[in-house]
Amino acid sequence: MMNPVVVAALVVGASTLAAAQQAINAADLLFHEPSRIAEIDTEALKGQPARLAWSTDGSQLYLQMMDGQFGRPEAKLSHYVFDVASGERQEVSVQPEWASEYWTAKSGQASPDTPAFRIELTSETRIERTVSSPMGGDLARGGASGAGGGMVTGGNAAAAAYNRQRVPVHTMLLHGEVVGEFVNSVIVPGLTFGWGPPGSKLMAYSALRSGRVVVMDEKGTKQEIDGSTDAVLPAWSPDAGRLAWLQKDGRKKYVLQVVRVSTQ
């Protein structure tokens, strides 16, 4: 269980970021040591992470799990709410209303602050090795490591060559940086990025190759969060004082991480 004093510091220590009167420079942000809130076992919770959202008061995180593929009507959804202070998990029957409202703002094409701070979407066709079912971090970085998502070795190199085909590639760009790429799959807004709350003029996204969490401001200045890797669903707290994400931890597990954010 997280120390109550630490919890209070998380809430109070950085509560003024989103209320700043002038734009925040990403280079001036200080990221504290991330906290492990909970472990997510994709077998036990049946599916892959699909949504992550903060409650209005910042005390809870909502996680949506999807059993199936994005964009498929037969995919089954399950819903969980985590207490940020204790990590306690509760399954709920439907997505909370506050989570729906949060997700709409988090996954929009433009910043809640500035319409010009906007994601550009490009589409092209490439020759890629196809995968059977891109999941989580694979989807976030294109999901084209080999048939079925495995590494291609000498024994199956010939077979892999025959799996190469022309596939659609959709790329999300912000200030020239790739904040999302979807290879031979539907576009999932919010899976690889999250807008900061109104007043922050910030964006967090998962870097294309490393999966590190990167924070960008409206001028394009960036800063990576050390120690983050294979991340999906970056999500800002309503006061911009904390940033959450799911970090891959083995083949079938994720860790729900939260880092406190302040200015230097």
C-alpha cells in the first residue's frame, strides 16, 4: 500500500501545472520516480488493454480490457477501476461516465487548448511482413516483427519472405514526430498518445521504436521519461501533476505506472 504522505504529495505538490497562465516548456518538467500501482495479467483479465482514464478527482484509474481485436464488433469488453493510492482493483459492469468524458478529450485529434496543436494523419501502402493479431505495444509500434509477432530466424526466413505483402500503414504525426503508427490494422486514437488537460498545452506519447513515454509541448519541445519502455495508453491526471501508462512486463503482463510531474 502506498504511504498516505506520498499520496498527499502526489495530489498537492503539482496541482498548479494545468492552471499555468503561460505555456509549459516540456524541457522544464521534472519526472519523479514512477510508482507501480498494479500488475495487469492479460490472461486473468481476458484481453488486451484498450483504454485508460483518470477520474475527475484523480483518485481512480479506469482500465478497459478487450477480448478480441480493435474495430471488430464481436470483441468483448471488461471494465476495471483501480484506486490510485492502494492499487485495489474493482470490476465494474460498464465504463464509468467520467471515463467516457475523459477518453473523448484524451484521444481527440487536436489539443483541448489549441486547435492548431493538431495531429496530422497520413496513409500509405508498404511491403511488410504481416502479423496475425497485433496487440498492445506491438500495435503501438507497427506490429510487423514477423508472422505471428515472432522474430524471424534462419529456419523460417523463407516462409517469412512469402508472408510479405502490401499493407496499409496509417501514421500520426505531431510537429513531425510519429505519435502513433498502425500497420495493417484499424486506427485506435488514444492508444499511443494522450493530450494533457486544458491549460497544460502538453501531449504524452509512446515513442515508435523504444516505446518510451515522451512528453511534448505545443512548440514541439520534447523530453523522455527515463526508465519507461514498451508503453501504451499514456494518460494525464486532470491537474497535469501525474502521468499514468501501462508498461509491458513479459509476454502477458503489464504494469500500471504513475509518475509525479512538476516543474524544475
